[in-house]
Amino acid sequence: MLLSLRIITPLFVLLAGVQAELITDSCKLISESNLQRNALHLLEPLTNQSFIVEEKDYSYIFQVCGDAGGMKEAGLVQREKKTGKLVRIGNYTGTRAIKGSDWVLLFYEGGENYDSHCSKEPRRAMIMISCSTSTKNTLSVVLEDNQKQQDCYYLFELDSNVVCPVIPSKLSAGSILLIVVFCCLAVYLLGGFLYQRLVVGAKGVEQFPNYAFWSEIGNLSADGCDFVCRSRGNREEPPTYRGVATEPLGEEPEERDDHLLPM
């Protein structure tokens, strides 16, 4: 049993290392650098996909660090529609990568030599991968610059959202907290209203969740406001009022003025 564990454990470690390897590491840079390697790693979501563009007489197949059209080490190939012949435009074993703010320019070099023009130099491809908010990755042919003696190239453009810069959130922590509080309050009010109406059978203002509690809170708040803002405290004596006595007044003794009359 112990021997089996010693054999199986290294196999699991090896498999984990294979899974962790990035496919873009298959691209061999002409001049290795961290900047170019990081630019390639940005294109990892585009791997294991074939991007095809159709022209009148030819179609072009492009892969990121993969065998385009099934041709080994070919990153971009040209296929003739009549015969189905494949022409190697560029290899991912001869790669260069330049990263911009919202684009990556990929070079595949070392393709098949031109037949007669461009001094019969090897073909090469330039693929401009530009930022696009669309979820569709669309490949298009921009031009084939082959009317000169050297430095001829094919130029393609691929629109993709994988190279778009990450836009930081403009919401502050306080704004996020307020949004969460308002959402929770809305759920509380709506859920409580439905419960009171459908389950309890409440009507009118009684449908408000925890109506008695919030009413008591409102009364206490009003009392506190009245005490702080309107009460005069002990600085003045509260006004007193004397009420009118409700008991009947006693009859005053009758004054006789008979003695004032002339005799």
C-alpha cells in the first residue's frame, strides 16, 4: 500500500503541473521578455479556437499559439478554396507581441517563402487584436502588403473583449453601503407587506410590517425632539393657571339700608 502511494503521488503532482501550464506558453518568442510574455498571457481566453475569415479565392485560419488548420507549428495559414491547398503564413514558434492600452499586436514569422515577389522572403503575419465590447471575436483581413522588395506582410484585425482594460468601479464604499441598505429595506418592506396582507390578513396601515414597533419609535422620537427643542427645563417655572372654582359661592349677608331712609 505504501509503495502504491509513493508511485501515485508523483503522478498527481505531474498532472497538476500540466493543468497549470498556460497554452500561450506554446508560443516561442523570438526575443524572450516579460512584457511580451505577459501580453501573450492576456490572450489565453482566445486559445483553442480557430478564427476564420473568408475572401474571394482564399480563406485564412488563425489560432493563438495553436496549430491553425491542423498544420504543425503554424499560427496562421491560407487555404485556397479551389484546391484546398494550405500555405503557411506564419509560425507561432517565431512570435513577437506588443501590448498597448487596449490592443495587442501579434507577429507570426517564418512562413513559406513568396514564389516570385518580395525577394522570395518568408511570409509573415501581423494580427492586431483590438478591444471590442462585443462578445463575438471577429477576424478580418486588412491588407496584404506584397508590392515591394522586402518586409512584406499580411495584416489582420481581430476584435475581442479580452484586451479591454479593466475599468475600476467609480462607486465609493459609502455608496455601495447605501445601495445595500436600500435594497435590504426594499426587500423588508415588500416581504413584510405581502406577509401581513396574505398571511395575517391585515388591512389598511396594519399591512405595514411591525407597525406597532415603528409607531412606538415615531412617538419616542417625537417626545425626544420635543424635550430637546421645545422644553424649557428647570430654567423657568412652568406657567400655572388658576381655575374657576366649581363650588357655589356662599351667600353674602344682605345689607339693609333701612336706616338711611328719612324718618
